[in-house]
Amino acid sequence: MAEIRSFRAYRPKKGLEQRIAALPDDVYIREEAKAEVKKEPLSFLAVDRAETQFDDSVDVYADCGEEKAREMLWKRIEEGSFEQEETPVYYIYELIMDGRSQTGITACASVDDYLGQVIKKHENTRADKEADRIRHVEACDAQNGPIFLAYRSRPVINEIVAAYKKEEPLYDFTAEDGITHRVWRIGRSQDVNAIHAAFSEINEIYIADGHHRCASAVKVSQMRRQAKPGYTGEEPFNFFLSVLFPDDQLMIMDYNRVVKDLNGYTEEEFLGKIGESFDIEECGEGVSHRPEAKAVFGMCLDGKWYRLKARPEICPTDPVKGLDVSILQDNLLGPVLGIKDPKTDKRIDFVGGIRGMKELERRVNEDCRVAFAMYPTSISELFAVADAGELMPPKSTWFEPKLRSGLFIHSLREK
């Protein structure tokens, strides 16, 4: 039974939402972040990446950066750039990319549900990335980057969402990247109660994207529980900011691989080794191959495209081993190209599917010998891995569009 709460969000003052809403902080390198904040000083990126307020000689992880983030956030709230809801509410958050819509519920999810595995993960996290996020949340005393959660679609929630979407949205804007963002406020008590009750009947919720944000929020909660032995469970630190999407609205994009060399093989030898486990079909001149089904891979080798089809004997039914990313790793990247650990091997890189086949061709032409186009992992595969208590290999999923930071803020301050 999931505990998904309405909350008294801080949100942008009407008219400032487009200027404030920002892509997640981890999509920018330092120079890009500074340029973005210079272009739009109200961008929430200034808070998420407070080192943009300092000279480049100041370390990204210096304490003064987190102190500045806290100062900027609460100053902006005090000056009226944000306003707080009078009563706890939910929000409907719709994102539209290339004409395709996905709509979720913005709410606060329970730390205890994460600890009790009602909210399930499918990826490991890195301690250094967690530590950075913990410092930021602790300094700001707030969560401002929502965690992307998924659940199996529920008609009662869908009906409430559909009814509200007929009304005038609270926010409606299209960002520079072409993504449209719309927000509706669910404040009527009967609807707030109905959504809470519907989620309470759900036993499995899944982290789609934002594992580090989620793990960090949980650790901040645990730290505060230790500091307050008599906590009641109702304090804001027992919950974390989330947007929950029904599974039938989500799209996972391909997460492709590029490799620097052929591990000492000639092109002919390499194709021969691959042919031991895959059926190989050469594509026409100048024709790229985006895989059309599971167990099918596109391969760009020295500018020429091939279609690889994994033979049945290397396609297990195990929820992890049967993933296309595992089939490629276990039967080609590892044994043929010598990439034993894709997390640490410098010879492999990963390219999000949003960049298309042309980006793979560019990498092969410039700094790599071979690229592999993947068939996207499905949301049902993600659920199956999490339900089995297993973890996906690195870089298995790429979600688009990205949730904006700064549209909703969950304060951890206790009244």
C-alpha cells in the first residue's frame, strides 16, 4: 500500500514559471550551466548549480556553493518569486515532446515505502553522487528536483486527471527545447482524497529515473530521524518530491554504445567473431539500421551499417540476462571487445537515443571504430527486473522528456 501525499508546494509565481523552470542540473557541464544562468538569471539552475555564482577558481563542491544555494532559494521565496499553497494539494504535470504527451501526478512519496520496497529500484547508485545531492538538500532544507516514478495505470486516477485537463491550466509554456509543460492544481478535497485512496491500493511503484535523488532523499530522512528520536513520521523529511506516471504513457528511448577500438581484431576477424553468436546482414550503402525488435542490433563499423540478430540460444528468459543490453554485453562487448566492466572501461561510451543514428555515425567517423544501436528497453522489462529484486546493467534506459526543476519545491522545514 503506497503512501502518496498531497503537499503544500512552493511553486513559481504565475508568469515566472517559464523563466524559473530548468532542466536537471546533471545535464550541464560547468561552462554550459554558467552560460544558461547568465542568459536567464531567474533559472532554477542558479540554485541547483550555485557554483555558477562564483569564479571558476572556486571548486564545484566547495561549501560556499551549498551555502549560496540555500541563500538564493530562500531569498527568492521571501522576495515573492515563489508562493506556497495554503493547503496540501496534488498537481497534474503534463509534458509534450514531438506531439507525444505524458501526464503524471506531482506529490510526495514515502521514505518508508522506499525502505519497505513498495517503491522499487532497478539501478545501483554511486556514493559520490549521493553525497553531493545530500549536501545540497541538507543545505537548502528543501527538495526541488522531482523523482520520476512509474506505476501500473489506474482508471480512477486517469478519470480525475482527464477531468482536470479540460480546465484552464495553472501553467502552460513551451521551453526553448520545444518541450511543452502544463500544470493543473488538484485542490478539491474529494479529488485529493480519491487520489490518495487510489494510490493506497497500489503495492508496487517503480523508480524510472532519479535513483541518486531518491537514495539521497532517503538518507537525508534517516539522518534527520537519528537527530530526532521522537519523530512522528509526519515530518516533511519523511517524504520526497516525486512525479508519478502511469506505465501506459511512458516511453523509454534507446541507450546506444560506441567503442574506441576492435580489441586488436581486423574488421574481417571482428565480423567473424560476431558471426559465432549473431546473424549478420549488411545494410545498403548509406542506410543506417535502427533496430525494429528485441534481440536485433544496428552496428556501424567504419561507416558501414549492419543488422545483427542474436540467435535464440543466447537469448535467455531471465529478466536481467534477457535484456538486450545484457545480450550485447555478455556475447559481444565482453567476450569479443574485451569490455568486462562497462561502468569503468574508458574504451566504451554511451549515447542517448535522442541524438539519433547520425550521432553514432559521427562518433565512428571521429573517435570510435564501432557503434551499436539498441532496441529500447520496455517499461514492462523495467518492472520485471525491479519485481525480481534485481538490478539493470548500467545505461539500460534513457527517459525523455526530462522533468523540470523549480516548478515544485518540497520544503523540509518544520513549522
